[in-house]
Amino acid sequence: MLGRVFELASSVAADALRRKVLYLVAFFVLVMGVAVPALPGYGAGVDEAVYRVVTRALGFVAALIGV
């Protein structure tokens, strides 16, 4: 049973790499990391929300990779 789950997970990760989904998510994280400190209201509580979004995006990538 666990072998089938691993096979399915590796297939999904390979498909995500083939469709360049992981690269798009990583690019989004990079853009957010660079652009957000340049926003005018960055110090007004925005940083916690941005860190949440970046954490979710990295969690998505980790889940697709299977870490």
C-alpha cells in the first residue's frame, strides 16, 4: 500500500516539474520576497502576512516534492 502511495507521489512531483508548476511557485516566492520590502506600508503589520504567504508557498512546494 505504501509503495503505491510513493509511486503516486513521485508521479505527481514529476508531472509538476514537467509542467513547471514548482518553478512558478518558486518564482512567486522570490518576487514576493524582493517586492514586499519596497512597499510603503511594509512596517505596518504587512510583514507577518507576507511571511504567512511565503510559508504557504514553500509548504506547497515541499508537499509536491514529497519532503
